Amino acid sequence: MHHRQMKTLLIIVSILILPLNNSKLTHSNNVSGYSNSPKFQQIIINAGADQELIIYTHDSFLAWGLDPQTTLNAAFSDWGVANDVTINLKLFGGMVNALNSLIFEKNAPVADVVIGLDSIMVNRAKDAEVLMPYTDANLENISTSLIAALDPEKYLLPIDYGLIALIFDTEFISASNSPELADLTFDNLLTAFGEDFVVQDPTLSATGINFLLYQIIFYKEILDQDWKDWWRAAKGLVTISRSWSDSWSRVFSDKQDHMMVSYGTDPAYNAFFNYSFEQNAALISKDSTKYSWMQIEGIGLVNGATNVTLAKSYIDFALSPAFQNLLALNNWMFPANTEVALPPSYDYAITAENVTILNDFVTPEYIGANYQIWLNEWEQLIFDTGFWWLWVLIPAVVALIAIIATVVIFTRSKKLDIE
């Protein structure tokens, strides 16, 4: 190919790609187009044992207590030593990434157990056939209502639960200086706090997905309005972070924002650590009725697990009081085991009492049929810059150009050979 032809080709490709360089679509590990190698931290516990169990979970699991290392030992190491098992723990930045990895690996499964998929993601996990049911698990003291709400087929078993809430830094926001908190609506969430508010990307974060469902179902079932209107108003105003941990750092470490999506147990966390005894969590209201969305996290057996018997044994342990007692003060969620007593600091937590739970307005099947559509609509609304069609067109154009270039080069080489 002549230099002039090559230069023309490069100019064409550059023009086509230029809009993408200005795009806000900067995240890569999303639900609809995930990376095959999302980042994770790896911890090897009780190395050198005769057997190995590989567990996928998120990087904030059991990480928020007085002594995370002791908690890690109680949750994984002690069981591993007692059963002569090496625990290979892979901690993902978000459970969407963990689920994406399970799906990518489904033809050659790596993990045996997954902890942290929830009542929304279970539908996609089941559709992708990356879990298998564990119907004979020891569920004697596990809340039957949680089992029914999470997955009656028991592909995923409840491990903990909590209410989605808006939490804030009381150094900047309090009931005294922000009367909107007493009767918070989605509208004044933006008008009063939008510039200081951070929400997690629902295509990456389990907390983000649950907040999105909170907002969608509230708009559909309570307000009878288009849920996308709120996000149109929020776009460019609120901060969208990649994970719950990133949001926490922005609000409580870096003080860049002052309110975030989290859980109704955060006031219990503050009380336990003596940070503040002032309520620092709010729910959305309408006509003085409080509404929330319940996130139920589960533990599941990976389809194709190397050692199914061992994996089931660990799941039974995770549902027992010995493990469930760790959740309240380290994962800051309500344990699924009804025999576990809650610590005194949970007197400050927001419970389901006197709160209308939006999960009750829809069925798991309805969520499963629609949430991927909602995610796609959200992603296009928030990150689309007017060049969305180029993401489909450019690969085809580049492939076509490559074919044409190959044909031209081959034709010219044949001509030169003849000459």
C-alpha cells in the first residue's frame, strides 16, 4: 500500500474513533459487556492442606469490625484448619465482577462457593447456569421469608440482609441543618443534597443495583411516574462511583461528598465505634410513610465445583451461629439465622418495622425479566454522549477497512510479482 493510501486510512480511522475519546463511557466491567479478567485480591488461608476450596466474594465482606484478621480467621481459617482445607479467597471490587467471572468461567469453573450475590443478581446467575441448588442445606434456623424472597429454588441461600438507605456525614449534614431529612423525597434528595451525593454504578456494584431498584420500583409503584426522569435530573449533578468502598472513601475519608447510598445499619456502626449517636441514615418518604428496598445477600454452590461435598460443608458452616454471629459487627448486615442475638448497637439501626418494603410490590420473576433492560436503559441514559451508535458501527467499519486493506496489499503484491 502506498504511503498516501496508508495516511488516508489512518485519517479515516482517527475520525471514526475521535468521538469515543470524548465519551463518558469509561467503565469496562459492566453487566452487558464485561471484562474476562476483572481485578480481585487473593488471600490464601491455611496453605498446603490436602484439599482446596475456592471462594468468591467482595472486598468489603467482614472487613469492617474491630479486628478484621481475627474475623477472617473465624470465618475461614479455623474451618480450613479443622477440615484440612486450604481456603483460596478471591475478593472482587463488586459482586457484579464476581458474577461476570463466574459466567466467563462457566465452561471451566474455578470457584466452588460464592458469597454476596443477592436477590437481584440471582436471576442472572440462574439464567447463566453458574449455580446449582443446595436443597438439603441445614436451613432449620434460617428465616423462611428470606428464603422465599431470595430464591425458593435454593440456588442461593440467605446469609444476611439489610435495608438500602441514604447515609450522611453528620459533620456536614444533620437533622438540625437539613430539615428535608425528616421527610426525604427523591426530588429533594437532588435539590438539597445532589452536589454532595454519591451513588454506586449499578452495572458494577450490588449496592448500586439495589438502589436503582429502590428508585425504579418507587417511581413505578408509588408515584406512577417515569423512573428515568429522576436520573435525567441527576446526570452531571450526583457522583457515580465504582463501588461501595469507593463511595465510603469519598464521603468519610476524603470528604469530597457528604451523602451516599448505603444501609440502614450504618447508625449501628457509628454507635458501636462511638463515632456519633446521632441518626445518620434516612429513607425515602411519601405522605409520611417511609419506603425502602431490602437487599438479601446469599451464599451459593458453583455449578461444576471441584469438590461439591466440601463446598456444601462450608455453606452449612456459613449458615450456622458460629459464622452468623460474625455478621452484625463485621459485615454490618442483619444475620439470616434467627437464633443469632443482635448486639446493643443495633438499637440504632433502621429495621423493617414501620417501613414499607418495596420488594413486596414485585415478584422475583418480574425483577429477573426486567432488570437487565433497566440496567441497559440506565447505562445509555447516564453515559451516552450522542455517539452510542459508534460502539456498534466502528468495529464493523474497522473490520471492513482491514479486509479492504488486505485485498489491496494482496492485489498489489500479485501485480508486482507479474511485473
